[in-house]
Amino acid sequence: KRQERIHTGEKPYKCDVCEKSFTQASIWKGHQLIHTGEKPHKCDVCEKSFTNAWYLKNHQKVHTGEKPYQCNVCEKSFTKAGSLKSHQRIHTGEKPYQCEVCEKSFTEAGSLKIHRRIHTGEKPYQCNVCEKSFKEACKLKIHRRIHTGEKPYRCDVCEKSFTQACSLKNHRRIHTGEKPYRCDQCEKSFTQACSLKIHQRIHTGEKPYQCDVCEKSFTQAGSLKSHRRIHTGEKPYQCEVCEKSFTESGSLKIHQRIHTGEKPYQCKVCEKSFREACKLKIHRRIHTGEKPYQCNECKRSFTRACSLKIHRRIHTGEKPYQCDVCEKSFTQAGNLKIHRRIHTGEKPYQCDVCGKSFKEAFKLKIHRRIHTGDKPYQCDQCEKSFTQACSLKIHRRIHTGEKPYQCKVCEKSFKEAFKLKIHRRIHTGDKPYQCDQCEKSFTQAYSLKIHRRIHTGEKPYQCDVCEKSFTQAGSLKSHRRNHTAEKPYQCNVCEKSFTQAGSLKSHRRIHTGEKPYQCEVCEKSFTESGSLKIHQRIHTGEKPYQCKVCEKSFREACKLKIHRRIHTGEKPYQCNECKRSFTRACSLKIHRRIHTGEKPYQCDVCEKSFTQAASNLKIHRRSHTGEKPYQCDVCEKSFTQAGSLKVHRRSHTGEKPYQCDVCEKSFTQAGSFKVHQRIHTGEKPYQCDV
């Protein structure tokens, strides 16, 4: 009769609680124990209880180790006949249970039953704590452990506990190093079958999980589930400490480590610890040098997939993240987030030592090293240390000579991306940073910041030796070398040393003959961009630096600075031999040669030597060439020196700018005036030595 019910489908035994029906009284009776919670069959080893004797019998095999059912193909053994039967279908490929909706097949009836719930939406197992429902009883059982905190599966190596046996099984592979699932395309191995399955989609390009809102596709169901929360705004995982919410439980778990300080993932090479396993994985590539993600355009490689994704936007020009205030676009969402703080003025990261605030967390991290003196990044070539990894990376290019950033217009190369960005503005003429005081524009934000100090008079960098102040940190650093006499930049041709890298760079052009900066008007070339800029003022007539006392204007700031000393009487450069003082350092340098007898500039025609290159040797050479480049526009008389022409012009204008304050007699030349003054002072400085 019982056999007949299989064919007729008759189920005469009905549960009066859930109305579920059964073919046998014994099964119906066992089912009722689910509702009563009664488990009369108890294991005498571990005291675990079961609703029927058959479950207990199978359970006892865990303690005895008995696995009486063996596969005749692979010899794997099982505690239950049903488990062996299901296992054998792996070898035969048989999947006798087919879904009548989507035709997907399964090896077990139970798997089909659970699968059908995808189509019906049925979730019969509900948590009595949070009312969350599940398709499978085992999923509910595991879920309940969230509320109870139960983690019954413990690792015997590190004692870490897990809610699921499979989680423990996968975890153990960290200790054993076992990765049994290998990709047949790239031979990469994985600890879990599901990880391999997801990985294989990289090769196939398959993204089976599509969002029904924006149609974006994903390789994993979990990724789609998390993505949907972007549209719904749902953040179901909340931190109990700071109440911050997250779309994923994993994100919350990692976040909680900020509060606990836990960094469970440690590098075996340098012992640095991380909050996330993925961060450790990426970090390890510093030691191995592995860069698995390569750009197919420029062949540049990266340690992270996301870095490659962002890099590709350089080639495509894609900037998907746009500011809703100024419409500026960015390649990265993080950059947009930081940019928005320019508009809001938000600086959420504050130093607990000096109270200085920052827009970015990493800027605060770097800033803190000023207080601690920590420079964790050391060059393995010269042992110089840096506060930032990127600074070390750029520094290394000094040793390697690498300049990876090239201008497409003039092909000039740079060690740093931002230097190329600034350089491009030479070609475009773009000067995006404008002073709100004088409307002068600059190619760099830093240049504008320094320029503003002209208006404010701010000089925040002070020398602790002589108390002289500077507008720039670099200027102070260079100045300090006057006290220490340090000249760290040496020319490899003539061994001359310099206090600044820029001075060495300019100096090298003496040897190479390179003059990369050319005037568009007269085509004269210069070794330095600053020299070209000053030269261009000859053509434009611009003299932007004006004396506030006499209103005389100058092309160069340094010339104005020297000029001011006429009014102040300041002569800061003193000869330590005769105590004579000078307004300029170069004048003192030339003067010292009177005492030393040094005449380093020699005429190649007559071998006569001079103390000065430009003013003496250059003028002297004209005695051999007969060149007189300075012509009077009134009488056309020519002169070898500009100063001689200037004095000559006074014969036409009648100007006598040098007046004696004793007798009021005037003179055209300073020298004549100086000789005249000796009449009043009685000074006779020239004595016969005979």
C-alpha cells in the first residue's frame, strides 16, 4: 500500500501546524518534532540531539570515522549511501532532476527543490529574531549564528573560529597553502571552486548578472546585489561605534578595524600589517616587483587593476566624474570628492599636534611626519630618505635617468606627470591661476601662492642662524647653505659645486652649449627661462619693478633690490681684507681680486688678463676687432661701451647729473665729480712709492 502511494501521489498524513502532507506515518511523526522542538535521539559521545534515530545513526559515524560507502571510481568514502549515490553522478555526469521552468538540471532532488524557489520566490525559513527569510534551512541555521555569536568551527592552527564548516575548510588552506582549483587558461590557482568560476569569467568576458535599472553587468551575484544599493540608497550595515553605514557587510567589518586598531594581515618580509587581505596582497608586490596589470597602449604595468583602469583614461581622455559646481571633470571619483572641498572649504582631517587641517587623509598622514621626523622611504642607491613613497619613486629617476612623461608637441620629457602638465601650458599659453590683487596670472597654483606674498609681505620661512626671512621654503633651504657652505650639486665635467640643483642644471649648459629658450622677436637664445623672460622685456619695454622712493623702474626684481640700497645706504657685502663695503655680492667678488691678484679672464689675442669677464675682457676685445656697437643717434659717433655713449649723449642734452653739495658745480660723469670732491676734502689717495 505504501508503495502504491508513490504512483498515486496520495499523502494521507497531514501536519495540523503547517498543513504539510506525508505518505508515511513515521515520517509525519518525525516531522512534528520540528514544531515541538523535541529531539529524543541523543548522541552519547557529544550529547548532540536529533529528531529521528536514522539521523543519529549517521551522526555517530562522525565519531567512529566509519565511511562504509566507497566510490569505485575515485575510492572516496561516505557515511551515507545517498551521499555516495549523489557523488557517483560527478563521474557519470548524470543530472536526473530537471527544472521545468528553465530546464536547468541537478544531481540531487533536494538541489532542484531549492532551485525552484528562485522562480517561485519562496523563502520558507524565517529567522524569529530579525524576520529575515531564506530559501534553505541550512542558510537560516548559519544566519542564526549572527544573533547568537556562535562560531562552532575552530581552526586548530590559529584558533580562529567560523560560523560555517566550509569557511573553516577554506581558511585552513591559508596555513597549508593548498589551492586545489586551477584555471586551465592561465594556470592561476584558487582555494575555492567559486573563486575559480568567477575568475574564468575574466577570460570568457561573461557577466551573467545584470542590473535591471542601469543594465550594468557583473561577474558575481554579490556584486550585483551590492550595486543595486546605489539605486536604492540602502546601507543595511551600520557601525555601532560611529553609526556610519555601509552597503556591504565586508565593508563594515573592515571599517570596524579602524576603531579596534586590528590589522590581522601581516607581511612576512617587512612585518607591515594591514586591515584588509587585498591590501596585503598588493603590498607584497612591492617586494616581488610583480605588476600583473599591463596597459595594451603603452605597455606600462601596474600592481592593481584599478590603477590600470584609471591609467587607461589618459589614452581615452575619459573623465567620468564631473563637479556639479564648476563642471571640472576627473578620472577618479576620489579626486572629485577631494575637489568638492575647494567649494565647501571642508578640511576634515586635523593634526592633533599643531591643529593644521587638510582636505585629504593622506596629506595629514604625511604632515604628521614633520612632527615625528619619520622618513620611512629610503633610496637603496644613495640612502636618502623621504616622507612619501611617491617622492622616493621620483627620486630614483635621478639614478635611472628615467623620464616617462613626454610632451607630444616638443618631445621634451619629464620625471613627473605634474611637471609635464605645467610644461604643456607653455604651448597652450594657459595661465589658470590669477591674482585677485593685480590680476597677474600664473601657470601653477604654487606660483600664485608665492606671488601673493608680495602683496601681503608674508615671509613665513626664517633662518635660525641670521633670522633672515623668505617667501619660499626652497629659498630658505638654499640660503642655509651660505652658513653651512654646503654645495651638494656637483658638475661631473668640471667638478664645480652648487647650492641648488637648478644652478647645476643651468651650469651644465655651458659645457653642452645648449640654449633651449629662444626669443621669438630677435631669435636670441638663453640657457634659462628666467633670462629669456627678462630679455623679452627689452622688446616690450616692460619694467614691472618700481622704486617707491624715486619711482625709477627696472626689468628685474634683483636690480630694484640693489637700487634701493642707494636710498638706504646699505652695503651688506664687506671685504674682510680692507673692510670696504659693496651693495652687490658680485662687486665684492670682483673687488677681492685686487687683493688676490686673480685675473681669470684672458684675451686670446694679446693674452692680457682681466678681473671681469663681461665688462673688461669683452670691451677689451673690441680694441682688436675695432667694433663700436653703441652709436649716438644725434651725431652718429660710435663707442665701444654703452656707458661711454650714455656720457657722450650728455654733450648734446647738456645734462650734468652729478652736483657738488659744497660749491654746487655739476659734472657729466661720476668719475669727474669724485675727483672734484677731493678739492674740498683735501684727499690725495695716490702716493709715490719713491
